[in-house]
Amino acid sequence: MTLERVLRRGTRKMGLPIGETEIEKFKVYWKFLVEANKRVNLTTIVDEDEVAEKHFLDSLSGAVVFDAGSRQKLVDIGSGAGFPSLPIKIVFPDLRVTIVEANRKKIRFLEDLVAALDLKDVVLVWGRAEEVAREPSFRGSFVVCVARAVAELRVLVEYCLPFVRVGGIFIAYKGSRVVEEVTAASPALKVLGGTVETIRSWTLPVKGDQRSLVVIRKIGVTPPEYPRRAGIPAKRPL
């Protein structure tokens, strides 16, 4: 199945708008990804239909849980090859996107990709989330935070919730076995000012793989001592 057919089938199922302009951008994205992947380890998935489903559609699934059509400020932590924020940005160009990525080679890839896709209002930040989250211009500044395939949830919330303003949301992209992660993250959520609002489960339209979106609402200010210094959240989760 072609990239276009997979995308049209999947976005129709999600109720998301997509036209010829967006399809063409996704084609550019795929070709750019495959070529760059020869030099930088970005993904093990390179086939056209699998990239469309397992990267692009999976990324777009998060757009169904917030008002992606407005000029919201969204931050993507550990984006790697641009997932999930850049596919969402392609379909909802008014979003103001910031990507935090610790790998310099991946930042260079993202710089070239953003230029090739002619995306506006995309800020790329080279640095670790634990350090960037302490900068006043980023801390508590975003309505939406997203993260995909970065860490287990109890670690991820310490990376991500400091970026979110009170009343905003953090969307964690997960697989099917998510209940255990949510339970384990409960102590960290209490400390960091978050609460699980909902868990949305869905199925990839072609392969049928199960996916989950954990939507966490920011209900209180994150204490200033969090996140802890780089490396500590992963070594000693809350």
C-alpha cells in the first residue's frame, strides 16, 4: 500500500483533515528520512507504507486530544526524527512547535528537514530536557507537551511536566501494555503536579498494532527542584 493510501485511510479514521499539499510534504519527509538514515541512526522503519503508518499516523493520533488547529504552543521532548510533532505540524501548520533534542546529529537533520518542508514557527533546541526545563523561557510555557518512545512513564513525567503550564496537558505515546506504567508513575505525578486525565487506546489501520495515548493534565506547579540534574530521573525514578 502506498504512503498516500495509508495516510488517507488513517486520517479518515481519525477524523483529521489532509489534502494534496500535506500528502506531498509527507512524501518529502519519507524520502528525506530514508536518505538521512544512511548517515544517522534515526529509525529501523524505512519502508514507505510502514513509515506512513508506524511513524506518521502514530504521531498524528495525538492531535485528536487537543485543539491542534489553533496557535497553541507545543513542545516535543526527545523528538529524534521529528516524531510526533512534525507530522502534527504538517497537518496543523498554525501550531507553534518547539523540539528539544539532546543528539546534535539529529538536530542537524531536523534543521534540514524543517527547511525542506518549509515549516514556519518551529524552534529547535539542542540540549537535555532536564537542563532546558530549568530555563525561564521554557519552564511552564507550553499548553501541550508530547513525547514518543523516549522512556518509561515515571521517568518521562519528570522530563516533561516542568515544561507544561498549569491547565495544560502532556501526551505520552505508548503501546498496548500501559496500565503498569501508569500505576508506577503515580508517585511521580503527585510530586510533579500532574494527574492522568484519560488513556486513549486505538489500533493502527493497516497492521492492527495497538497504541495508547496517556493524557496527563497539569494541575499544580512543579516544585523548583525538578527535574533533577541530567541522568538522575532515569537512574532513580520518583
